[in-house]
Amino acid sequence: MPSGLQLAILAGGLVGLGVALIVWRLTPADPDLGDALKRLSPSSARSQGDLGMAGADSGVGSDARERLGLWGMKTLPAGAWGSVPVKELAILRIPVSRFYGEKLMFAGLGLLAPPLLATFFTLLRLPVPVVIPVIASLGAAVVFFFLPDYNARDDAKKARAEFARALGAYIDLVALERNSGAGPRQAMEAAADVGDSWVFRRLGEELARTRWSGLTPWDALRNLADELGLPELQDLADIMRLSGEEGAQIYSNLRARSAGMRAAMLGAEKTKANEVGERMSIPMSLLGVIFLAILVAPALLRVMGDS
């Protein structure tokens, strides 16, 4: 059972935490000017609208996370969230409010898990000092708070690889459309209508938006590439700009670009396969060492016994 000193320390810490939270809540927060101007920009408003549409069909759980995230955005200062992976969230079409809600939910889980474990051990008559769950709760809350950042970056890495694979096929389709006599806009829109994956739908939505936004299709693709962090899409936008503004023949350029992308992806896959093969050779080497040790050990024991 905890001693009186430990209970006093815990009570004092809780009182101090409550006072600090009250002062923090009553203190007016200083808005981040750069973040505010970025949210007011037209491109940010468009992307946030797309993210909100993507998150509308995600179910009750996502709604709860978004409500929690909106509460956190209004209550907590902007600097408390750390570095937000904006491009990763954009390519995954995850609203920032839902991302903040996930961070708060994970942090709450980290806060609750150690006290629950300590209570379980206490019921088993294995009492744990109060200091251990308090420190573990704070540490777990910090670690779990940044876990959604890792998840978003990992998922975005996979999404970018999938986007690059689909973009190679899209470039080939655009090249075929241009070779058959279609204009730059018509070729890009027709190629986007062929596929049914999320990459083709994303490109089709961006191209359809250019009909009323006033942007050229290549400028829209360049903005999308900057927003999502896709250099391959920037190369396609530059090639299509040459065709649309200067009337250049780009069939060979497009085919060369798609071939280069496929060669780069093939090289990356070969590198991953070699890494997996090297990792698989380590257990076999360890088994060989263990087998040799089993063979040599009896002889060594006899020699040591005779000596």
C-alpha cells in the first residue's frame, strides 16, 4: 500500500496540475500568424474542403475524433501540436481536425493504461509504488501523442509509391491520346477517365476543377504536386506545359518519362528484395554457428575434463 508521503506527493501534484491547467485555459492564446494566413488562402480552403468531403463517409468513430480535434484546436495553442505532417495528411485525405483528435485519443490512452495496470497488479496483491504509474503515464502519453505522426508518414509513404506506379500508366495513356491527335487538356482528361483507382480519380477531380478555376491543367497538376510532395507529377506538368503553351511534340518525352519511372521503381524493388535476402541469411548463419557449436562442444568438454 502507498505510504502517506507518496499520497501527499500525488495529491500535491494533482493540485498543481489543476492550477496550471486553469491558468493555461484562462490565459489568452497567441495565434500563429503564418498558420492563420495559410488557412485563409484559397488553396488551403480548397484542400480542407476536399478533406472534409473525404472524412464525411468515415463513420461515427471519425466524427468523434473530429469533434475532439476541433475542441483541441480551439483550446490548445498551435505550438502544442508540434510539427504537423501537412503533405502526408493531404495525400491521405485526412482532415487536420481528425488527426488532432487521434493525437488526443492516443495521449489519453497512454495516460490511462499505466494506472489500470497498476490497479490490476494491486488486485493481485502485487502493489506498485505510486511514483511508477505516474511517471509511466506521463511517458506513455508523450509517446502515444506522437504515434499518429509516425502512422501518417508511413501510410503516406505507401500512398506515394502507389501514386507513382499509377502515374506511370497515366503518362503512357496521355502519350497515346496525344499521339492520336487529342489536345493537351483532352488527352489528360481522357486518360484520367480510363482508370478507376484513387489516383486516377484524384487527377480527374483536379482536372475537372480547372474548368471553372481559371487555371491551366498543367498549373493545377503542379499545385497538386507541391501540395502532396510528388516530384513525378511536377515533371508531367512541365512536359504538358511545353505541349500546351509552345505546341511541342511530347510523345517521346512522355514515353521516356514513364520508362524512367518504371526503371526507378524496378530498381527500388530490387533493392528491397536484396535487403530481405540479406536479412534472411542472418538466421541461417546463426543456425550454422549453433550446429558447429553442438558438434565441437563434446570434444572441448572431454579435453577440458582430461586436463
